[in-house]
Amino acid sequence: MNQPTIVLTGTHLTPALALIKKLKQEKWQIIYLGRQTSLSRSQQPAVEKQLLPQKKVSFITLMAPKLHRHNLLISFLSLFQLPLGFLQSLYHLKKAQPLIVVSFGGYIALPVCLAAKVLKLPLIIHEQTFQAGLTSKLTGLLADKIALSWPASSRHFPANKTILTGNPLRQKILQLSPQIPTSTPYPTIYITGGNQGAKIINLTLNQVILKLLQRHTIYHQYGLAQSDSAWQKQQNLRNTLPPELKKRYFLKRWFTTNDLVPIFKRCSLVISRAGANTITELAYLKKPAVLIPLLYAQKNEQLKNAQFLEKLGLALILPQNQLTGDSLIKAIDQALTQLPAKSQKTFPRQLVTQATDNLYQLITQLISDR
């Protein structure tokens, strides 16, 4: 019996990884249509291009226009890539003959969703945010079903298409329970800019790393999209630390899920951007955080994400335009003494624990309805 085939696309990798594990358990053949690079004018391969082949997922790169809500000129100039990306998508979808296409958002999804619509393939988009990105609004018009992570985002889409599935997290993260780390002489801090990394967070950390390591153990995810030269400099910095401090500084480009399990168990604080998937993990684990929202996210999306965690009493927000070495140390000290704070607002954990199964059931139901 032939394996059923599914095509995935999009730039939000965390929920995609959760679904991929479920699909593998159910013996699906998975093809991922994605980006060549994560960042504009970067030579670093996209995070998903680096990681998915390791998981034996067939990964194919496409051209696609990057739509900038606040820079219409760049959006217009990049639109020439849409016809090429559409033709590439059309070719790969015809060749793969998938039973369904599932999108996890981002500009790369637009040509894939257009091709799926032309070929009359069942199409689901999954929205991770409280808002809705420009691409999601466009692909939502094409989709048969729109899987929502949060009730608040339903207002951006046609009601007859939406279903609340929740935001899938990786199974090993779901198996962790919220807990207070064991007290140690050097409380652990996990610093991350997400899978891609955040240059400004990395550089600011370097300004005060000696001070922090005198009082803390640090796990630092540098980011897969950061340049090789910057990564080499960071490794050199670690190698020149005094031995007593060096042994408390754990540096990797990317921490696997297996790495993150013990890190989350040990860490007393997370310093991070405020992407939707990061916020979901921190809320689920009740993990205190200092959040530095990305300045140019769609409609201040990351600021709204950070405010959600702040209302749960789990976060301090440090605006990027106020980020310095001194302000970072001050925020860390404040967070460690004041968080988590009591809040009347509760996190709907069921939206996370059942999210992968809910999304998989939606996939199988839509296929059977055709």
C-alpha cells in the first residue's frame, strides 16, 4: 500500500515540527516546500532547510515575494518572484499528488496556496498568532479550513472556515510540567532569539557576559540564520573566557528538543524575542521571561504576544530601543525577584495539549469530506 502524501509549507517551524512527528507516526510521506534563506540578503540557509532533511523530510526550495506591509516599494519589486514561485509550486504539487496541503504562514506560503487552489487540492492554513499576518489573510481566502491557535484571531477570517485547534508544541515539551527549578548558587538563564537568532540580543549579551557569568549559568542559542563569521567570533569569545566562567556558558547555534528539555527544567529565566510559538511554550511551562519584541513584526505582533505573557504575570517587556547591557542586567535582576507574579488570567492549557491531534483530525476530516 502506497503511503499517503502531504505537502507542508510556511515559515513557522515549531508547529510544523509537532505535526511532522504525528504524520510520521501515521506513516505519511511528507514534502516541505520552503525558503532558500531565512533573512533577506543572507547567505545562511533557512532554518527549515537546515533542520528538516535531518528528519528525513523531503525539502524543496521555492522563489516567493516577501510582502512588507510598511515598505510597499520592496513588496512591489519582489512581486516578480510570485509567478516563478507559483509555477514551481504547480510543478511540485502535480508531481507529488498530495492528498492535502497545509500551510504554516509566512511569505513562502502564498505561491504554494495559489497553486493548491488552482489544482483543487484541499488546503488548510494554520495561524499561530493573536492577529493575522498579511499572507495569512490572503491565503485564508484560498483555504478550505483555517486552523486557529487562539480565539482572538477568529475576527480576521471568514467564520465558516475557522476551527479552533490550538497551537501544536513538540511532544517532549508537552511532557514537561511547570516546576520551580532547584535552587543553585548560579541560577540558570536561557537566552535565545528563536531558531534564527537575534543579532542585537547576541551583541548586547556580549557587552555584559562577564558580569552575568559571575552570578549565573547561561545557555545561549545563537541562531541558525546568523552569519558564519559572527558565529566564529562568538565561539572565540567563549574560548577566551576565564575557565571558571567558561564552564557556565553553554553556547550552540540551535538547541534540539532533547537539549531544551533539561534546559527548561533548570532555567529560572528566559530572555527571548516574543514570537507566537515561544510565547506558547513559556505560558505552557509557566516560565518567567524577559521579552524583547521584534520591532518590525506585522502590526506589532510580537509586542501583543509579549503583553499576553505579561498579563499572565510571567514576563517583563524590555523594548528593543531601550536595550543596553545595563538595562538587560536590570531587567534580569528585576525578573528574578518579581516573577512569576500572581495573575487573575489563566492560560488555556487544553489549547496546547490537544493541538497536534486536533490539527491532524482536521486534516483527515477534510480529506474524507472530499
